[in-house]
Amino acid sequence: MRMKSILLTGVFAVMCLFGHAQEQRDLKKEVKVRTNFKPKIKKAKRIGEMPNVADTLSFKKRFDYSIRSKSLNVSFKPGSINAAKITNTPLKKIHGHSFDLAAGNYATLFADYRYDNLNSKNTDFGLHLQHYSSNGKLELENGSKVKPDWNEFLAEVYGNHYLNDAKLSSRIFFKHKSFNYYGSPLSDDILGKSDIFDYDNQRYNHVGVDASYETLKKDANGLTYKLGVELEYFTDKYNLSEIDLGVNGIAELKTGDGLWSLGSSLNSIQTNNFAYWNSHLQYHDVNSTLWVVNPSYSLTVGNFNMRLGVKAQSILGNDSEFKLYPDVKFNFALVDQVLDMFAGLDGNLDLNTMRSISNSNPFVHSGLDVANTSTNYRIYGGLKTRISSQSHALLSVEYADIDDQYFFSMANKALSEDGPLSQTHYTNKYAVVYDDLSKLSLTGEVDLQVNKELNLYALAKYTHYSLDGLEEAWNMPNFEMETKANYQFTDQWLFNARLLFVGERNIMTDGKLAKLDAIADMGLGAEYKWNDILSVYANVNNIFDAESYLWYGYPSQGINGTIGLKLIF
């Protein structure tokens, strides 16, 4: 075996030497190698992405500390706690009576008493008595001194009785007003002439009673309704009288997000002793019935709600007429609970009575018969914002088209078929003239609770009148403004300030155009709360002592004030 290996080795060496010699001889010979062999490198086996190194060395942090304690002496010693006892604590007394009494210059006296029953679960009722009078002297433009005696009185009893699902309400009242026609007296050039309105004082009495029944169902989708009746009687010192008997009702039915509503009222008014517009004192009676029907549908969807309806009004009897008006309202919350946009379209027929006219201007002559006024349409819209939980602001615009709007004018010159007619030689009683008009009004209102102590309020209104026949809107101002401020200085002291501004007004007297100056009435007040029962207060009006006229011929009081007290018991 060993011999074979030696032989093979020898043979291999001889072959190598022979090959080398042959290569040296064929150095320039071209050699081509053909083979199918393709070398490949096998994939290496990867152990891991990164090698893991385990550190076998570990150590622990150790430190030593110590606290050197020191005693601190304190003087506190806990005391014993007495055992709790249950006692009967009396309820806080509810005050149902309030009394207000004040007096001031111009012989002014004011008194107000109220009583409200607050202890019954099913019935509440109250009593209210109020008196106001003033009769100090005033100086007219001609230098004469007059006494503008003024006296008002109110007495009313009201109450509610609650059933399981309904409420009964009622009210009985009596109002009294008496005053002097203290304006300009007779002119010297007409002394001795006939005068059909020669009285120099007036008295109005108004008494009434009303009752109603209203359902209070808990089911929101059920039918609810309210029915009421009323009876009122109005009279003056010169035998004019009005009786108003009326019934009214409203029914509502909720279906889903919508609410169907139907309201209706019927008022029959009998007026006696109206005065004719002529040179002889003649009287006539008027019987009119006003019927109103107002169906509507209201819908609330998200931040949008609307009301779609119509109002039908008909006057039966004297001066019969029928009117149909829209009744549409929209409200959209632009920013929830912050900013709302609203708009509407409606109209109304006003049945003017001696009671409603005397409330607007008490210095009209007795028996004044005023035509009905129709607001053909009124379109309005605006924005209202909630500044905080107790503050808000409003900006609105309104346009109205009105037929037979009345304006107050002195009664010594009236218009008749024969031309200007003198009804009275007094220049201190008012009548009315009429015209059709359109008016555009802009109103802004802000009620701002600045903080817990201070509240500010302001209201401003500008109105532009466009008339068909009259030169001006007599006695109607273009601009009105009211501002108030209340400041709670301490728990006991409350201060207030107020400003009433009425712009210039054009008037017609004795057939001539005149103008009343603007009114700027500034007032201040203070109240001191002595305790929960007694408070004292003082108010001052017209502090600049400005001469002003709310009605031509009737100057207002100069600087005037009252001091009073309030009792709650």
C-alpha cells in the first residue's frame, strides 16, 4: 500500500514536469475552454439581526441617612364634643304685607299697600290699594298761576285656585282719575262767545271684573285650552259711558314638533253720549262688536322655530268693516343661547274707545268719537343677543302701513265740511285729526348686568313718518330715549339714576304750526334698607329744573322730589 502511494506520487510529479515543458513549447497556442459548470455560493445561515449580549455584572445603590428628631411643644388641647341634639327650628316668617308711603313738594302724596296670601297650597289671592295725588301751583306762559290738581286711585282684588289639572283665576278692580284742565285759559278776544266745552276739570271712573279657566295638563301632547269672560264699565264726569262685555278663548294641540292653536274673542261695546263734530252740542250713541279669530301653526326644529297664521277681525254695528291680516313669526338661533335672528309680518284693527284714547291723552274733551285704526301690515326683524345669564341686547327695525291714524290737535280749530270750525274757545282741550301714513322705526335696547352691584339699561327709538295729507305727525316725536342705572353700594345702600329724553314735536294749535321743545328729565334716587322690615328712600326728578311740555299748554312740574318709607311685615 505504501508502495502504491510512492508510485502514484512519482507519476504525478512526472506528469507535471511534462505538462510544464509542453506549455513552454506551445506558449502562443489559443486555448478555448467549454464547460456547463457555474459556481454558486451557498447562503449563509444568519443567527440574528443583532447579537444579544447578556451583562452578568449587577450592582445596587445604597445610601445611609438619619433624622435627628426634636420635640416641639404645642399648647393645643382637644376639648370634649357635646352630643348632638335635634331641636324644632321655626320656619322663616313669610311677609305677606307691604306698605309704601311717600310725600314731596307740589303737595305730592303717594301710598301703596299690598297683601298676598302665601300660606295656601291650592289658593293664592291678593289685595292692592294705591293712591297718588299732586296739586301744587304751576306758572303758565302768560304768567298766571294755576293748580294742576291730579288724583289717581286703584283698588283691586285678584286670586288663583289650582285644581288637579286646571286653574281658576279672577280679578275685580276699580280705577279713578280726576284732574284739572289747567292749560291755557280763555283768550281775551273771544270772551262772551259760545263755548260748548266750557268745563275746567274731568273725572274718569273705570270698574271691571274678569274670570278665566285654564287647563294645566301634564301630557305635553294633549289638548290645552283657556276660556275667559270680562265685564268693564267706564264713565266720565259729563255722562259719557262705555260698557264692554267680552268672551275669549284659546285652544292648543301639540302634535310632534308642531303646535296647532286657535284663538278667538268677541267684545261688544256700547258707548253713550258721543259728541258730534259741529257747532251745536249734540250727542249720539255707538254700539260696536269686535270679533277676532286667529288660527296658527307653530313648529320648532332644532334652532329654528316659526309661527304661521292669519288674523280675521270684523266690526259689526256702527262703522262695520272686515279685515284679514297675516300673523307670521320666525326665529333662528345663529349661535345657540347667544345670538338669535327674528322676523315677522302681522297687522291689527284697533277699535278706538274713549277709554283707550283718554289713556293716551287725558286732556281730550268729553265725548270724543275716534275712528278705528287699521295697521294694514307691519313687517319687522332684528337681532337679539344674550351677553350673559342676566344681560341681553336687541336691535330691531320695523315698517308699518297704517290707515286712519289719529293725531292729537287742539280742539279750538277742527275741520268740517264747511272748513275750519271753532268748537271751543278754550285752548286746553284736545281733539283728533286723521291721516294715512307709513312709518319706519329703528330700536336698540341694552340691559347689562356689569357685576353683582351695577346694572345698566338703555332704550333708544327713532321713527320716521311719511304722511299722505297732514304736514306733520302732530305731537309725535321722532326720537325717544330712556336710560337707567342701579348700583348696590352695600347690603343697605342702593342708588339709582335715570334719564328720560323725548325729542321735539310739531303741533297744531288755533290753525297755526308750532313746535314743542325736547324733554330731558334727569332723576336720582337712593334707598337705605334699615332691616328686613323697614327701608327709607328719596327720589328727585327734573333735577335741572327744565321747563318742559308733554302736551301743549300743560307745563310739567319743575324740580320735584319725594321722601318715603317701605314696610314689609
